[in-house]
Amino acid sequence: MDQSREVEILAVTTTVGSVQAAQRLARELLAARLAACVQIEPGLVSHYRWKGELCEEPEVRLVIKTVPGRESALQALFAQHHPYELPQFTAVTMQASDTYSQWVRAEVA
């Protein structure tokens, strides 16, 4: 395998409405071995248009560290466990250190 590919990890970002919802989703992701780490960042305020109305809501961001190729499995888990009707799902491939990448790969089944 190409050496540069060996150190790629995937960071998936989503948001939920509370720290408790973020913790529940993080536990589901870890239990399913779809994530090596889920970082929870409270204190956001999102402004958006939903069903024709302008909205402003507090949110909590989750950054899910996983491996490339797990997007479909993550989206399937979101369909079952994410509290939003239309969850944010954005993914960025990142270069990680060899040791961190190895740990992520070992944790994600």
C-alpha cells in the first residue's frame, strides 16, 4: 500500500442539540467500532434556514476520528441513532502521524 495512504484518517463532523445527545451518539459510535475517538465540543450556536424559517439554536459539535471507507457504515448508524431528521455529515481526509493512524486503524473494526 502507498505509504501516504497508511497515515490517512477520516474526520467526520456532525452536530446535535445537547451534550447528553452527543455523549449518547459517541457511545454508539465507539461501541460499533466505527470510531477510535469522538471529540465533543459544546458551546456552538448555529444559524440556518429550515423548512422556510430562519433558526438559531445551540448545538454541540462531534468530531469523529475513523478510517477512510467507513462513511456508509457511519451514515447507517446516523440513520438509526442520530437525533436530527437531517444530520450534518461532513468528512475530511487528514494526514496523521504513523502512530496515531495505527491506533485509529486498530480501534476501528
